[in-house]
Amino acid sequence: MSRQFTAIYKKSGKWYSGWVEEIPGVNTQGLTLQEVKENLKDALLLILETNRLLNKKETSKGKVIREQLLVSL
């Protein structure tokens, strides 16, 4: 499954910062733009997997409704 997110990059001194606009907490830094892009993909995947595991644990305690949610901007 592929999803699309918005990555923001900013250079500050010797470092680049990067974050995902749609998901708070997904951010990283690197010495090169390429490094920060790779780090940001890793950070996003870790956050998504962690959220998935936390939700799985929480929803295992009772009956829940799970469905796909599609929005158009």
C-alpha cells in the first residue's frame, strides 16, 4: 500500500531538518539533504508501525468497528 505525505526540508547552518506536515512528531535531521530524506522515511515508517501496534493493543480489549476512511482535499 502506498500513501502520499508532504515532506518539508529546511537548512539551518550545517544541518538540514525535515518533517512530515500531516503527522506531528515525524521529524529528523541530517548533514545532507539526502541523509535527512532517508532519515525522514525511516522516522515515518517507525511512527506508523508504532501507532499500528498501539492501536492493535488498545482495540483488542473489546468490539470495535474498523474501516477505510477516504478524504479528498
